[in-house]
Amino acid sequence: MTAASSPAAPPATPERRRVSARVAGIAESATLAVDAKAKALKAAGRPVIGFGAGEPDFPTPADVVEAAVAACQDPANHRYTPAGGLPVLREAIAAKTLRDSGWEVPPSQVLVTNGGKQAVYEVFAALLDPGDEVLLPAPYWTTYPEAVRLAGGTAVEVFAGPEQGYRVSVEQLEAARTPRTKVLLFNSPSNPTGAVYPPEEVRAIGRWALEHGVWVVSDEIYEHLVYDGARAASMPVEVPELADTCVVLNGVAKTYAMTGWRVGWLVGPADVVKGVGNLQSHLTSNVANVSQRAAVAALTGGLDAVARMREAFDRRRRTIVSMLSEIPGVECPLPQGAFYAYPSVQQLIGRSLRGREITSSAALAEIVLTEAEVAVVPGEAFGPSGFLRLSYALADDDLVEGVGRLQRLLAEVS
């Protein structure tokens, strides 16, 4: 057979696609993408100020680093360890959970993961079957809906705007519930809004979930970053009867400035923890032992470094909200937790800026980056358009300069 008469390549049918539909449907993390773009521009010599990264700008506490250095020199840490986590770390997490949340759990119901993101995906993989729905209060962390989809579930957004303090109500959840509803994802303090649900609202939502047989996955990773007397109420503590159908996610990343160490965990019913452990044994095996030893030092040490970071975040929180609120057309509630401001820019949509129409918050974020060299994350990454997320986990001088650029640029909106 000659080359001219060779059979044509088979058509690119779904069965022959190069990337699976499941993975092709997953969007890149918008927050990491914005952070990477800002860093690339800075590396190219542009004076970009980035408000995209959701990580403390402080170094990991010295005693935690010293524990990691010592761990590197111990041959016991050069080998495989249990996939679910070092026993000493699981014990430390159980003790920390009792100390900080008031929830007493045995170490056997703790599983250590490679950061909080792995815990998010694995718990949905363990709980969801195709067709199951997850109620997702919006604005939401950008990873949640992608993890739900990757696990085979369907994310159902329930939006609460600034007039509600970005907190959904029981009535909204009930209106969104269907016979296919399996899980409620609950995040307080919230990324991206900084909203903190008061204990009475946590109890009401927990009792609603209990009444209707809805599981709750509660992400509590910002528990120590609260202000103005707010308290991060833990769902299974406020509604103890829910403990058998509740999984709590947490980690050392935000509290101890350890985002790069990649240590998270989940706490939940024994059968779910067992199932997730089986999955993790094939997916990644154990978290790096040096990181686990560092996490032990963090959790068993004091919270003095955390208090110092919180004091700085509180100062920056007040500064950024005050400055954003001075911009005509921008509405910015004062967040009670985490380290994010989430201003509404809905009044700017449809207007013009330097000859360009502001068609969405994504378009506005692009204009802000190119015209003011300030990187922010648009609301489309977290739900509806019309909002921006700015992390105030950056140096005070950079924060003031960056928001000052926003003030000067947005003053030109017509």
C-alpha cells in the first residue's frame, strides 16, 4: 500500500480524545493563575503589586523550622510511614481539635493529607456517587466546585451577597435542596469573603442538615483568623448529633504560615476516614515526613506567633476596607475573618475606563492589571461576576500603594 492510499487516521471521537472529559472539564485555579501572572510580571521588571495569593506573608515560626531540620537528620523519616499520617501527628491533631474547637475525637478518626486541597477532593470522592448534589454557598473557594465535579458530583450554588454579609440562610438552603442533595459544603471563616457565621447561624444550619439527612463538609482552616470578637464555631460542636454525618477539614497552612509545607487533615466518622485512607494509600501514600514533624511542632507549641500575625492582619483589614470604601461605586463589607476583602464592583459594570468597557469583574481585573499594575482575582473565580477578591496578606506599604493605585485608576470610570 502506498502512502497516498494509506488509511486516514481515525476521527477524534470522544473515545479517542487525548485528555479525558473529566479532567478537561476542570478549570485552572484562578487564584494561583493570578498569583503566577503577577510574579511573572514582577520578574520581568514590572512594579506589580499582587493581591491574589491566599497565604500569610510571614515566615514559618522558627521553632517549627528547627523541628523540620532535626527531622531531616533522623533516618526514621527517610522511609515510608503510614498513609494516614504519623501516629504522633494524628494524636496532636486530635488534641488540638479539643483545645481549639471543643470537639473530642480519637486519633483514629483523623487522616493527614497533602494540604487542604487533597482533603477537599478526597472527602468528596468518598461521599459522592454520580448524580449526587452538593450545596455550595457562594461566593466559594475556587477549588470546591472543581473537586465536586472531579468526584462525579454536581455543585449547586446558593448565593448570598453583601446585603446578607455573604452568609446563606437556612431558607436559601432549603429552597435549593432536592432529593439528590447529599452534602452541604460549609466554610466559616470564609474564603473568599472573610464572612464568619455566628454560632446561632451555625446551629440553625447544622440542625437543618441533621433534619434532612444532609452531610456537612465543614472547612475550618481559618479558625484562628477572626476579629472584632467573632468566634469560629465548629459545626459538630454546635450540633453534636451531626458528628456522624460531618467531616471537618483543616490544616497548618493559614494559621502557622505553612502553605508550602503541604499538611492538611480531615476529621470524621470512622468509616469515611477508613475509605479516604484506602484512597490515599493508592493516590499518594504518606505526606512527607519532615513536613509532618514540623506540623507536630506547630500544633503542640503555643499560639503566640499566630496572635502576632492576626494583629497585623487586623490592622491591614481595616486599612484596605477603609481605602476601598472611598472608591465611588465600590461597596466593601468589613470581613470578620480570614485575610480577604471582597468588594462589590457591580455599580461599575457597564461603564467605561480609559476607553474600555467594563463588561464584567473579569474584564475590570484585566484593566486594573494592565493599567495600574495591580493583580486582583475577579468574582467569576468564586461565583457570580461583579466582585473582586483582594488578599491583605501582604506588607502594609505594598497594600497602601496597591489600593492607592486602584483609587486613582477607578476615579476615571465614566
